[in-house]
Amino acid sequence: MKSAATHLVVMGVAGSGKSTLAESLSHRLEWPMAEADEFHPAANIAKMNSGTPLDDNDRWPWLHAIRDWMTAQASEGNSTVLTCSALKHSYRDLLSGAAGNVVFVHLDGSAELLGDRIGNRKGHFMPPTLLPSQLATLEPLTASELDSGSLRLDIAKSPDQLLDEVISTLHLM
């Protein structure tokens, strides 16, 4: 039986603003938050630091760990906010197996805007050179995902506008 917990998975490629929106959602809703990057094994981080894109063999154990964290949180009665690129439909299918209601919030924008954002951030292990591989891998939300409550948002909007849109559209407050 599915738990009453809701998991907001803020998804998109690097530079889309996942962390900013997730932190705002977590604060406003008072839900625990996790960054998917925290679930990567050291080998994945080293691979990305070297400029080498991850492949599915790298991603499956990482995605299982994220799904298991959401299920553990749901078993404690917690709804959550999580950042995760969730680039492929198959990845989202796996994450949707977590206990509770998993809702994807896809932050989407132009390659130019994303590139500018990545180029201006400091202290992140994801180099700008990997953006094209992420964009090539990205499978946008399907009609069935959108029909089941997931959202696609334009990152040209301000962080406050995105926060308000998620909360009002999903009737979270």
C-alpha cells in the first residue's frame, strides 16, 4: 500500500536551478530535503570531475539509493523534496517506485540560459562541458507523467515565481 507521503523531485539538467527551488520548497513546506548528488559514490563524482559523462551503469545504483531514501522517509511519515536530474523516463520510472506519491517538477530552459548559469557558479563538480551530454540525454516529461500531476516549469521565471507555481498548482498549502 502506498504511503500518504509526497515526494517532490525537482529535476532537470545542470544549471536549471534545482537546488534553489528545492531549498525554497523544503523551507516553505517544512519537508526534509536531499540533494541527489549526495547519493553518488565517489567513483561517479571522480568521473564527472574528469569531464566524463556518467552512463546508465553508473546511474542505476545511485537511483536505487535515492528511491530507497524516499521510501525510508515515507515509512517515517515524511513527505520530501529532492533534487535529481532524472533525465530519462526509465530513471523516473524507477524513482516512482518509492513509497508515496512521487511528483516530478521539471525545470526547463534554453541551452544558452543553462550554459550561462553553469558558467557563473562556483564550487560544483559538474563542469560546463557536460551540459551538452545532459541535454542530449534528457527525455522531457511524457504526456502521462504530466497527466499524473508532474509539472514542467520555465526557468526564465524568478525563483519566487517558480516556488509559488509549484505550491499553487499542486495545492500544497
